[in-house]
Amino acid sequence: MKVSELLEERFILTDFKSDDKKDIINELIDLHKEDNNVNDLEKVRTAIHDREKEMSTGIGKGFAIPHGKTNAVNDVIVSFGKTTSDIDYEALDGNPVHLVFLLVGKVDLVSKYIKLLSRISRVMNKDDFRDKLLNAKTKDEIINIFKEEEKQYFDV
């Protein structure tokens, strides 16, 4: 399973409405209101925000990966958003965040979840990849950037 296979246009924001960390996470979660893989959106919200309280998922280099596990989903779900505004995300490097990738996994699908989290971390650590995402204008362009990058990786 590749990230680009899970990331649909309806799960992408080309600009956030807010520059507040909690609101941004909620914007990404709310994209899944009509998602058949979500049984309880509020439990998803709780799982993500509880995980965020443990330690910021602002990795550094301008990106964050809010993530968590819950049985409120049937499978792994993802969403992605970007902004040109600075988000004070309490990132590990102290810098603002512009790219946010949400990942939620079902509790008994830990292997798939961990592999996808690892892949997202690996690709998001590449400067040129992040630059392409920041410069992308459309949702389709964002999906194609992920597809092109993932061509060099084996399936999860």
C-alpha cells in the first residue's frame, strides 16, 4: 500500500482556514466526515489530540504528521494539507510548519500503520519533495507528487 493510493482529492486541503495547530488538525479530521472507513469521527479526533498531548508531531523542516490509532476506523485513513502561513506547531526544531499529513490507523492494523508512518516520514524529510508540495497549486498535482516520489519505493 502506497500513501498515494490512500490520498484522494477529497482528503486534501490546498490551504488551511486557520493557522492554529488544533484547528488545523480538526480541519484534516473533518475531511473524513463522509468517509466510509470512519465509524466515529469524534473518537478519531480524541485519538489524534491525545497523541499530540504526549509529544508534538511537528517533526521539523516545516512539516508535521499528526497520527494515532483507534478502532473508530475500519482501515488506515490519511489526509494532507498545506499553507503558506506559518503555523506554530511546537515543532521539534522550533520552526513553523507549512505541511501537515494526518494518519490514523486501526488498532489491529499496526504493521500497515507503522510502515505508512515510516514512508511518510522518509519522503517528507526530502527538501525537494517538500518544496514541490509547497509549490503545488491543485489537489491533483499534490497526488501526482506523492505518486512520482513513491515510484522508487517498494509497496508497503
